[in-house]
Amino acid sequence: MSDTPALRVADLSQNSPTSFDIRPDSAAMTALASELDLRGLRKLRFTGEINAQNQRDWHLTGMLGATALQVCVVTLEPMTTRIDVPVERFFLAGMETSDEPEVEMPEDDNAELLGSHIDPQAVMVEALALAIPHYPRKEGVELGEAVFTAPGQEPMRDKDTRPFAGLAELQDQLKKDH
């Protein structure tokens, strides 16, 4: 899905914003929907601009709009999810990185190491993947309690799995006995 090429940092203006407006065609949206395990994408648009922050860093701000077709996890019926989210990324030249297997997450998860290019399309795909509900549910649909047990047995319910649920009953019983 490379309708919009990545922007070479050396070509970006330090004095004025570089605008972008990405509207993938239907083939690109079909491929992206498949990649994100969606039933489809009806609309997808990512607009914004890239501004110089100082002599070396860059700031991308944008607005992501999408209409995703998903399946309700409760009813398994098709549903439409509308996504309208602001997107912000900081591309920092002096950002520290580590090759260690365990590292602490930075405070600002919108910061990335600046490379030779800034790719608004890659930012769009990442932002869409983060914004899509992983367990979509139609409005007003509740999951309710499922109870399974062998014939002749007392079913175990959700409240039975809570270790301290019976303490209130025991306290009440102790108060009555004394």
C-alpha cells in the first residue's frame, strides 16, 4: 500500500509545515482490512502536517478517520465501527535506543527515533490498528452469564469464583449467632 511515498527528512522544510492527505484506493483498503483482520474498510483518510520542532526533531500531527466493518463478539452479527482520532508523533534525532531484551518504556509513547524518512502512511496504519476495537460489541448488547455443568451437579457461577464473595455472608451469620 504505497500510494503515498515516505517523505525524505532532508527534503522537508524547516520553516513551513509539510501537509499530507492520504486516501487509499479500494484495493489498498481491502489489503489493509485483510491485514488488520477486518471484514472491510469503507472509508479511510489521514490528513495532517509535519513541522520542524528544532534543528533536528520533527512533529507529525494529523486526524485519522475510518469506517471499519467488524463482527460483534457477542452476537456475531456484522457491525460498523466509526473511528475519528487525532494522531501525534514526535520523530527525535537524539532518542536513546537499546538492544537489551528488557527495556523500560519511555514516558511518551508517541516518540520515535528519527530515520532518513518520515512515512505518514505507516503512521496511519499503526494508528488505525491501535484505534480499532479488538472486541467490538454492538451498542446495548450485553454478554450475560453462561452456566455449564454436568447433569445432576450444582452449576458454578461467576460469583462462586470470587475468593472473598462469601465473607459478607459469613459475617452476617456470625452476627446472628452472637
